[in-house]
Amino acid sequence: MLERDEKNLRLLIRGADAPFINALRRNVIAEVPCMAIDDVVIIENSSVFHDEIIAHRLGLIPLKTDLDGYNLPEECSCKSEFGCNLCRVILTLDREAKEGAITVYSGDLTSENPNIVPVSDKIPIVKLAKGQKLRLEAYARLGKGKNHAKWQPVSLCSYKYLPRININGESCDACEKCVEICPRKVLAKREGKIEVRNLLACTLCRDCVDVCPKQPPAIEVDWEKNAFIFSVESTGVLPPERIVMEAVKILNKDLEELAKQIEV
């Protein structure tokens, strides 16, 4: 684990190949479920926005998710298109601009489950002029990113090969051209020598190799074939480590099903 906080996770993964890492990335984006508003019942709307626009904006508000407490609609025992308390959460909104113009934010949504609430209270939904009202009921359900982007639990999921940089101390005259051209400040000059300061920041652009006046270049940039830096940035709906673990579980399940089909 290279980096970890509430929304970001960066891992160094060894002993895997690119197809496996890419399958993990695709599962993180498209298969790990999270909560999002799916249906909206507009009771009263006198704002300048059409009902459909408000419903669309509500759907894109990230909601904190409880994967252990709720079922996917297609897997719930209720088998109802309206859902039940095991696969649906109701959020209500009732705002009126009485004295002057106001902005309705995500924090104005009231959830029947205090654990399923917007990640941020400051996401604007609509502005109401004096005398305008907005009343609605919203129904949030678990879903997957492959069906709609609002169910993607991450704002970023990417990987890159682990860089490998070799500097030939005998031919390098420390002219600093490679240091100056590097956009990520990977290299530095210290005590008359060029050294690697931040290997993980390298993007493998090879500008340092192209600018080196030596022939052959005194610096070599390559990557390890079975080592990757895997980065996940959560929208806040789930902890990033939980997202990765769920993606691994889903991938294992898919591989087991594939193995059974091959055996048959």
C-alpha cells in the first residue's frame, strides 16, 4: 500500500499481468454496486427547471452506501418494481423560497436511513426565486456502473507499469537536461550526480532519454513487466479499500463460473 486516505488508495501490485489488472479496473468501475437515486416523484415544482432535469441532477448526487444492509433490486426477495426496505431508501425534499431567492442543496434531502445520505451537503440542485417551491420523493437503489454512470463508486481508477530507471554513472556528465525537462520532477542533481528522486511519479514519457546528449543515452527508462501501480479514487460512497475488495470478490466469482462452464 503506497497511499491511503478516506477517498484515495494507491497499491503496488506484483506478480500479475496487464489483462488481470485491467479486469480488476473494469470491475471497480462497472461491477461494484453503490447507492444512487433512481426514481423521483415530483409533488410540486414551480422552479425554472423541468422535472426531468431535477431528477437527473438528483441521480448524480453520490450517496453513502451500505452494501451489507441492502440488496440489489434484481436479487431482492420482494421481487417488486417498487422495492422494499431491503432494496430501497426513500429521501424527501421540501423547500420554499419565502423571503428571497435560495439555493437548494443536497443537504436539504432527508433520508429515512441516516446512513444513506449524500456524500456532500453542498451539491447544488436548483435555485428558487421568491415564492417558488420544490417538493419531491426520491427512491435510491443499489446499481452498477455498467448500467449507468451514477452507479460508479469511483471518480478515477487507473493503473500503470512500475517504472524502472537506470543511470549510467560513467557516461553521465550531469548536464541536468534530463532534470529540467522532466514534467514530474522524477530526477534531481545531488553532489554532482543525477539520481532518481521520485520513481513512482514517472509516467514513462521518456523525454529524459530523448534529451540526453550522450549516444547511447546515459539514462534508460523501462518498466517491470509484472508490477503495477493501481490507483483508486472513491466518490465517497464507499471506502476505496472496500471497493477494491468487492471488485476482487466479483472477479473471483466470475472466474469460478467460467471454470465451471469450461469443465462442462
